[in-house]
Amino acid sequence: MVETYSKDSNPNMRRPIVKEQVLDFMRQRQKPLTGSLKDLEDFALRENIPIIPKETVAYFRLLLASLQPQSILEVGTAIGFSALLMAEAAPEAQITTIERNPEMIALAKENFQRLDQRQQIELLEGEALDLLANLSGSYDFAFMDSAKSKYIVFLPQILKQLKKGGLVLIDDVFQGGDIARPAEEIKRGQRAIYRGLHRLFDACLDHPDLTASLLPLGDGLLMLRKDKETVNFEDLT
């Protein structure tokens, strides 16, 4: 039994942001996972571990198969599901993934040992901000799926490591639709996430050095393209 997450953890992430009929259609009609990735998906659902949902999986498969990045950075490994999905879709990529939760680290290590057959994935253990500051590589693609209130804190360092023209995808940015509500309507326990996400939007959506798009997949994706070699980080605080 996994103890880290429960059915009550961050319930906003589990509320659909599109009509349920449309969501069901997307999840039933798009190509399903098979084999080991399907087993991991089933395990995550049983244990209430948040992973990217089926409609986001389909988008990632298409996007990464088209881009074929050579180097990928991920913040928020969990059980390793998304890292393994990206490895499958971009078989030439080297993937660096960061996780701080000891229980998730243990599960991810086990899954990578079994399933990362091409040895594409490197798992870094610890606090993301510390590890990001010490990375020496550069990346074509980055994916953030970690503490939502910290996205705005991590992003400047990730953009420093990202090549010009590289993409960042940031998951769960709509908080079940709460992000569009007035601040006074947000429950006390969700306000730090709400404020952090609005700081992220304020910094990114109209930034002159970035091209941004919000996608209604899962609980919302923010996609950013780094348009210049150096991004003005003063605007990302």
C-alpha cells in the first residue's frame, strides 16, 4: 500500500475541466497504453498516485514522437510513469528526472531497473531547486509535474538550462477550474497553490521572450517555448 497519496489529496486535480462526455470520449477512443506502461498506469490508479491522464498521454506520445528531443529534464518523477513514457516516445533521448519523496524514489528506481531497457533515464534525488542549480547539461524539452506552488520558483532555473527553441510543459495548472475563480472563494488549504499559479501565469503568458499556450488536457497544461537565448528572469519572480 502506497502511503504518500490518498483519495483526498489535492481533490482539485481530480475534477475534469472539460465536459465529462468529451473527457470519456477522449479517454475511450484514443490509443490505449499496453504492456508495462499500462501496468504502471493501473498501479497508479489503484494507489491514488497522480500521473498524467490518458488524454495527456496521447498528446505526449504525438508531441515527443514529432520533436524527438535529445535531452529531457523532468521535475517530479513519482513512480517514473511519465519518464518511461517519454523514453518510449523519444528513444534517442537522455532523460534527467528529479524527485524528493523517498517512497516515490524507491518505486521509481524499481520501475527504471525493470523497464528502462535502453538506460535512458537518470534519477536525481533531493530538492529540485538545489539540484537544478547544479545541473551542467542543456535540454531540448522539460516537463514539470511537482509542487504546483513552486512552479514559478523552479522555472527560471529550468529556462536557464533549456536551449533556445526548447519547450517546457507544466502540468495541473487549472486546479480543477479554481484558477478562474476569485481568490476569496478558494479554500484556505489551496491558496498557496492558487497564488503560485497566478504568479506563473502573470510571469509567462505575455512574456516577450516566451511563446505560451494553455491546453485543456488533464487538469491543464501550460506550454512554453523559449524564443531567445536568454530570458529576462526579472520578470519571472
